[in-house]
Amino acid sequence: MSTREDIFPVYSNFDPRVPVHCVTADLPGAIHRFYDSSPFSPSGRYLAVTRLPFEDRLPGPGETADVVVIDLETAECRKIAETRGWDTQLGAQVQWGADDRTLLFNDVDTATWLPYGVRVDPLGDAQRRLGGTIYAVSPDGRWSASPCLRRVGRTQRGYGVVVPASHVPENRGAAADDGIWLTDTETGETRLLASIAAVYAEAFAPGQRERYAGGDFYGFHVKWNPQGTRLLFVLRWLPRTWLPWRRKKKYRRYNVATLDADGTGARIAVPDSAWRKGGNHPNWCPDGEHVLMNLNTDGEGIRFARVRYDGSGCAALSRKVPGSGHPTMHPDGRHVLTDAYPHEPVAYGDGTTPLRWVRFADDAETALVRIRTRSDHEARTPALRVDPHPAWDRAYRRVAFNACPDGRRHVFVAELGSLLPEAPAVRTSA
């Protein structure tokens, strides 16, 4: 299925190498979720977004955004719900379930200031409140794995939900009551799948633990592998002392942990000692055994690196091609799609950035699209920036991404089918 050229405006600035259309031309302020989940419905006909009510400031507790579904065949935009469970980078975590009649997102109960997931039929009226929150939906649509969305903002604003400060729990050390929460999207039941304390005890060697005395762990990104057999969990550690500098990244320690789907078998895939040399944005490879990440593996700069889930075999995929942005590996294992931040060397220095298509067989890359992504407002706070977050459809033929060519947030769809004669139908998380 292709995006209708006759109903969505064409983006033609800087001569894109592939067809690109703005699918939110009448919906400024819209964003799709993240690069590791698909905003395209399972059939490919619909695209789900969060529409922010404003773009020039951070939201306050209780302010609402809209959950909207776009019909890519007719251009019809349908407002599905209003939500108080959102922030500026990932919206309301809007994701699809097993089919086009299952849409999942977050809201907040303003009487208790507790976030909760919502399951809705976007083509009908059925709606259900879930016991837990939506963050990463499993490939079969049955399970949502989530960090505590109230605590996420303690390490970085924009990725959780906004509640009054008095309702944001604060961890001490490796908390036993915080970690990865698992929610059944059918029954609504939720439970703590793996606590930070359990992950810490199983994955960190005794000799490493003294480095984390005097500070506190918080959960950040959680991601299913494409097979639904493992989870990736970013653990962020903040020092409890040095309070004036607490938010400076050089005082933080980040680890990428992996777990089996039942919450056991915790391992460290990327330790803080590797991350601190330069790195960001871990994501599962298509085989579900390896993690792809921007890392400085040899001291020569950020490269696309691959490492096994247990931390073994870490190596750059190319020593010539610089890493950047939010990378995903195509199911063929030979290509990576990514974006870039405006400040990264592969960007153009004028607020425009590329969507990059990298081929490792010969260290070649193509700039598919050049588009403005620097927001007019991000100088106030990084949480107002516009990250493209390029995300595939389930056939690996189209990519949705965020940008702001006219200064307002919009979602675009690029048709990448011409790059590959045939793409494997491997499904990532919903």
C-alpha cells in the first residue's frame, strides 16, 4: 500500500531521493511516537499520532492533547480521544495492537494523578481502561512493557507523563518497587515483571556495585525484540550528592540491560564504561539476539555498533560511516536507516538534517531526505526539540518521520520501496 499522492502534499525541498508526503498538513502539532514502534496500523491503511495543543512551551499537569488516526487512503483525520497522559517527545505513546481495531495510548486520572493505559477501537466506540501504562507493545499486541511514566521525567523530560511534582516517586538505590511493568492489553491486568533491584542483583557483578553507591537508578526505555522473547531496559543512574550538577550528563551512568520475556536472565549488553565514551539510542537488531547502538567503540568517534544481548562481540559495523540519530536495522541485515540531530557532523548546519540510508557492504550511504528539524523553541528546553524518529511500516516499504519545515511540527511519510526489490515481512513491536 502506498500513500496517496493526490491527497497529501508532496515535500520537494532539496530534491528528495524518494517520494515524501506530509500526512498532517491540516493537523499542525502532530507527532508520531518513536523510531522503535510503528505508527502505521497492521494493515498499513491508518497512521496514529498525538496532536500537541501547543509547541512553544512544556505542558502542565492535566493539560490535554489529542489522539488522532489518519486514513492514508482518504486523508480523513479522526480524533479518537483527548488525553492528559502525554509529553513532548513521545506524545501519549500511541501504538497499535494486533489489528486495525486496537489502538493503545495513555491517560492520567487527575483525581489520583496516576497514569493508565487505554485500549480503544478507532473504527468503533469500544474503549477500555487498563490497569497499567503503555510504552512498548509486544509484537503480538498482547503485552505492554513500561517503565514508571511518572518517574521518567526525573532523568529526562519529554518521555513520560506530566503530573504534579508531589506525585512523582523518588527512588533510593536500586528500588524494589520500580522497574518494568507488564500490562495485559486484553484483560487490563498489570504487574511488576522485573524490579530494578532484581535486575541490579542479577546483572551487575559484585565488583561493579560499589560504583553505584550514593546514587539512584531509574528505568528509561523498554523495548521488545522482534520475536517477543527478550526485553531491552535502559537503566539510568543519578548521583544523590553533587545536587547542583545532578542533571549534567557527565555525572550520570547509563547501562543497557536485557532480560528474558519472563523478567529473568538479566544481563548487561552495554555497560556504562562503554556508553560514557560516546553513545546513544540502543535498539534491537532483527535477529532479536543483538543490539544496534551508536557507540564510540575504538576512540575514533560514534559509529553504528552491534553487540550481543549478553554484552559479547561488540564491534562497529563500519569504521568509515559515522553513526547518528535513531538507527534501525532493516531485516535484510545489510542496511540501517537513521536520522540525525542538527548538531551532529552529518547534519547541514542550518537546522536541516538528513534521513540516512546506510549500506554496510561497501560503506555507502544515501541522504534520502533533507528537511528542517530544528525547532524555533528548543533553545528554551531540549524537550521542545523535533526529533524525526524514522519508523517503518510493517512491510518495510514506508517510513514515517517528524519534521518542521515551516516551523510547525508535522508527520511525513517517505516511500522507500524503490530501494529494495523485495523487503521481508518481519514485524517489529506494534
